[in-house]
Amino acid sequence: MSNLEAVCFDMDGVIIDTEPLYSKAQIQLFREYGVEIPEEDWVLFKGCNEHTFYDLSMNRYNITENREKFINKGRRYVKAEFDKNLKIMTGFKEFHNSLKENGIKTALVTASPKEMFLYVDKKLKFSNIFEEIVIGDMVAKNKPHPDPYLLAFDKLSVLPQNSVVIEDSVHGINSGLSAGAFVVGIRGSVPEDELQIAHHIISSHLELSINLLKTKLKNSNLN
């Protein structure tokens, strides 16, 4: 029988509400190169890590700028948006506090590169509240591969089947699933039907409780 030992959180779209901020930053960046991103193209980029996003978009819109220069420009736009309106997702603090009060370990697992994580951490001090943090630069294979979550479980000294992963993207959900954890999908970043691969779906952290997760784990088929 599985016992709840740890909860691992993705960052963007799970802990902080960054989806609209990234969109604004990307619109500004591409306008600098004379590109207006068609509405139907946005779905192609959902859940991509930073480097995949820039590689796909540069190729799709025939942008010939130096890759690293283009990425650094994008980061500057993102940071500017973060400076204006970076918000914690509703219910996260309360749920996270309840986990800590009950001795359940927590980790932040993000595909974001070190530079962007440190920028956020300077503002929100995540390194002060999580036992472990895994960022994109720490693993050879990022999400959707299991490596980020497997590293988190190892650092926390917990079993995957006794762990819950909270994600908002298909890549992130697949990463948690392939690592052997119970995965909760949170609505907001991708269409509802794409979240169906998760074990459980919520709209916000307000719907989560320790008792709920313990019950879900107990009734799951995780070994």
C-alpha cells in the first residue's frame, strides 16, 4: 500500500501564474522581428521547455538571429513581465503549509533554466520553503522524460509510488507518470482533454488536502 511521503510541484502554472506573462513577453519579442504569432500556433508551444520553445519558434518563423542572443532577448522580456505582475497561484501557500506541518516532504521541479529560476527565487524565496529544488539544468533529459522527478525523489529519499506530482502541462504530466508517481493535473495551461492522462484533475490548490491525496494513493494501482 502506498503512503504519502512527498509532494513535488512544477513551478510555472502550478506555483506561480506565469502563462499570461510568458505570452506577453513572447508577443513583444516576436514583434521585434516582425512576427505576429497566429492564435492557432500557441498550442504548439504549450509545455515546451525554454530551449525547445525557441528552437521551434525560430524555425517556424524563419528567424535568423543568433540563437543565444534571441534566447537572452526573450529572457529580458520575460523578466520585465515578472517584475510587473508575478503572482502565487491561489491556495498554494495554504496547501504547502499543511504539508510541512504534517511532515510531508516537498520539492519544486521545474524545466526552467538556472538563470530564470534564480530570478524568480530572488523575489519569492522558494529555496527557503522546499526541501529540494530540481531545475532544468540539473538533468541530461528534461520533461517529458522522468529524469527531473526521479532526481527529486532521490534527493528527498522517497519512493516514486509514495509521491504526488502536481503539473499543468502534458510534458510535465508525462514526466511524473513515467517516473512512477501519482500525478495531479491542474487546469489552466492546456485543454481539458489533454489533462486526462493524469490520475486526478483540479482547478486550484484549494481542492487539495492531505486526506484526499492519501486516499487517492491508497486506491491507485501504483506499486
